[in-house]
Amino acid sequence: MEYSKIIIKPLVSEKSYALQNAEFKKYAFYVDPKATKDDIKSAFESIYGFAPKKVCTLLRKPVSIRTGTLKPGMTKLTKIAYITLPKGKTIETTEEENKESEKKSDGGEK
């Protein structure tokens, strides 16, 4: 499995934002449901350049939803990985942080 296909995208929620600002920084990512913790750890290391301290996973099983027709719909099976970083390490996960860093670098050059 390719590393770029294991970690799909970061999970942005109130809980994940609170975990990012804790003493031990934890980040939440949507990952491939077939990926193991070792796969997630190695993919994170190849993308960000350092190994995470701990990886916890959570499966969200499909549930039925209302569609307005006779046949109910189902949500997708998703897997979430909560990755704990070593002390002193941080990463950029959202587009807003990337835009802010670009603005700071553009303002300093002029």
C-alpha cells in the first residue's frame, strides 16, 4: 500500500482542535480502513520526517440514514487515527495554517 493512500486527510473537529493544544499534541487523520497501526506509523514518518510517539485507531461503522425514498442509505466505513507526537514536535495540517505562514513569509520579503 502506498503511503500517500494510507493517510487520506486530517480530521477537523472541536475534539481534534482541543487535542492539538494539549501538552502532548495529538492529531486526528482519516486513514484507509484496511491500514494497520504499523502502516499508519510508517506513512506518517515518510510524510512528516519523524516517527510518532503513539498511534490509536477508531472505526466508524456504517449506519443507516434517511434518504427520502423507500430504501434507506448507508454511511461509509471510516477509520480515524489519533497520532500522538513526541514532545517539542509540531506539524501543519490545515490549509489556514499554511496560508498564514505564506502571508508571513511574503510580508517579510517586501
